[in-house]
Amino acid sequence: MEAQGSSPVLGSLTGPLFSRGKLGDLDSAVAQKVVAAGGDITLIIDCHGVIQDMAIGNDEIARDGAIAWLDQAWSDTVTLDSRHKIDEMLRDAMSGTRSQWREVNQVTPSLNSMMVRYLAINAGREGHIIAIGRDDRTTSKIQQRLLEAQQAMERDYSRLRDAEARYRLLFNLSGEGLVIVDCTTRRIQEANPAAERLLGDAHSNLVGEFFVRIFDPPSQDEASSLLAVVHSATRLKSKIRLFSDGRPFLVSASLFRRDGATQCLARLAPGTHEESVSADAAPLLNEVLESMPDAFVVTDNALTILTANAAFLDLVRIAAKPQLLGQSLNRFLGRGSLDRNILLDNLREHGAVRSFSMVVRDQFDSSEEVEVSAVMAPDGPETCFGFTFRSVRRRQSEWSKNNPPLLRQSVEQLTELVGRVKLKELVRETTDLVERLCIEAALELTKNNRASAAEVLGLSRQSLYSKMHRFGLGKLADSAN
């Protein structure tokens, strides 16, 4: 091997190499060590593209069986989508064109694929080429994780933007006056248009103003006390009457945290209209609850039914509401006591339960799968519970319709085949079904990126394409995408 920049071995690299000639002539053993040290695997390839020799400096590549590539055409040891890269590297190396690192998917004897980054160099003798390779699987995995993390961040950011948009819409369109107060500075951070309309022209710009100053001087001490009480108790059970420009307002407040700071949401309503609004809203609320498509029921602390809407009567097959009132809700809940106890324990501990799956029985002991949401109201004279029940029959039927028939077979149906169908056939059909579902899930997870799906499943891409072709999951012609 020559040491000058015109060396045929290194002539494809840029810039003068060892231009002062201090390296001297290298003997064959030293040259082999230098070349082998350049990568995790080094291939010696003849002018016909056949691997004549190799040096493996990576234990993982050796365990994968790379030695089996000897005496094979280099292009035959890689995946279909990498063969054009091999041809280009060999052509560039033979012509003396500047070499570039190229990523290639090598196929191991176990039909798994590994990502290797190669640089091909003209050896200058008998048309031989030296291909120095570096195992790139770790980098590929890191890049995949980075991509997944970026996608997760994008999804989180999108959800945050959607939540912010909904918050702004509700905040600005609310007919109730709302102001957000910083509990440290006692200044108003945000105010919706309804609050500005209620307080009038005297307080047209509320943002940045001290909360207590939007009220008349006699009411400012009470406004300050309101903030102090809500900061210590986290919830105010009653409204207080404050005056602004001589007009009465009913003000309530609640505490929350945002961006690491404690803030208070104050609600303002004209004091003269509260009673009439509540009186008008009560019949409307009762009418809405009665017309709800979801079953709704209210019970006392002992689960005795106090009231229910028409949808609940239909659910439990009871003709008239008087026949239902006074009965225990336990009569209709769950297959046994376990579901019921879990629901009630969580309800009493957390105050609310959402989308709890259980069974409701009607008066004829027919059962139906439902989702239960419940809330506890402890602030009245007596603790009471509100329950809503939503049937999941349609969701289950759609799920069954979209899944393969074999998946819908019960254990009893499978056991009925014992004695009529050989166990080997049953196991083979079940295995095929599981393989198909796993491949579909992997393709959906990776958004139909088949290379990533093969990595997720621990398969080579050839094995994945073969199974997809067998199950009819995609066109084989699209496998290179």
C-alpha cells in the first residue's frame, strides 16, 4: 500500500493523504490490520462483485452469521431495496469516483436484516474493492425512538392546541362573567367579554387590574376575604354579594393551578336575577333529564332510588315510575356483588366514576352490558348519588362485525371441534389468526411502514412480505415502499 495521496487504495478519498511520505511502506500484515480496524466488518470484493474475504470486528455481527456471505455476490447478501446501492458503490469504486457512505440492509442466514453503513474503496490490484462497514443498527434504533418521541410530542402538542382552542371558545362565549385572578399578585390575568359587559364602561379593561378594585370600597374587604378563603379551602360552598358601581353581584370562586402558579376563577352574576334564573332553569333541567337517551337515576346514600328518567325505566323494563321509586338500585346492578362493590367504593372514595363497564339486569333478570358514570353530591342535606347508564350493544356488534369469524368463536365452540378436527389443524388455524392480527396491528402502529413493522415484529422484511402475501394483506409489488 502506498503512502502518498495518489495511492490507488485511498485515491477515492478527498484531500492529500500523508503527503509528507513519513508513513513509509506498510507490510501486508500491518495493512490488513489497518483496513480491518476501519469498521465493524470489512469485505474484500473481486471485480465481479463476489465477496472473496472478510474481517469481522464486531461480536454481534459474527453471531448473526456474516461468515456465510463468503463466496457470494455482495448484491445477493442484501435486501432487494439495497441492491441498487451495491451496484452504485461498486461502479463508483471501480471508476475512482469519490466514495460516500451508504446504508445497506444485509440479510443474515436466519433471514433477519441488519443495517450496515458501507464505504467502498478501490484496492488497485486485480480490480479488487475494499468495503468497510459499520453496524448501524444501534443508530437506526435510536433514530426510530427519536421519531416515535417526536410523533408523540406532535400528538401531545396537537391535543394541547385543541384543548386551548376549546377553552378559549368556552371562556369567550360563556354568558356568565368569568375572571381569572393570580392568587399571588391579586391581579386579573384574563376576563371574558361577559364580565366586561356586566361591569360596564367603568371597567372596560379588566386585565392587569386588582381584583378588589372592580368593586365598590365597602365591598373590597369582602372581595379580599373571598380570595383568602378560597385559597385556603380550595372550594367555596356559597356565593357572596358584592357591589360594583352600586349594582349587586353574586360572586363565587374556585382554585386551580396553571403553569406552576396558583390562580382563582371568579364567577360573576347579577344578584337581582339569580333567583328568577334558577326558578326558570329548574323545570328546563328536569325536562332535559327526562328526555335524555341515556338512562339516568338518582339514589340516596343507601342506594334507594329517588328519581329516574324514562330511559332508565326502559332499561329495567318497568312500566311506570311509581313502581320503581323506593326500590334499591342494587336490585339492578351487576352480575354479583363484586362489580357493584368496586363501583361504589370508587365512587365514595373519589366522588366520581367514569365509563365503568358492568351489567344491568331488568326485572325479568335479563342482562345488558352498559357503561356507568356516577357522581356523588355530598354538599346537600343528605349525600346522594347520580348514575347514568349507556348501552354498549351497538359498539359490541360493530366490533364483532369487524373482526374475523374465527376470533369470535368462543372456547365452547373450539372445544366442540375436538374429536372432529385434528389438534394440529386447530393449532395451525389459531396460529395463522394470531399472526395475521399481529401483522395488522404492527402495520397500523407504524402507519403502513413495512420496514418498521418488520422491526416491531422481529421479522425480516422478506418474512413479513411472505406472510402478508399469504394472508392477502397487501400487494407484494408494494413491498419496497
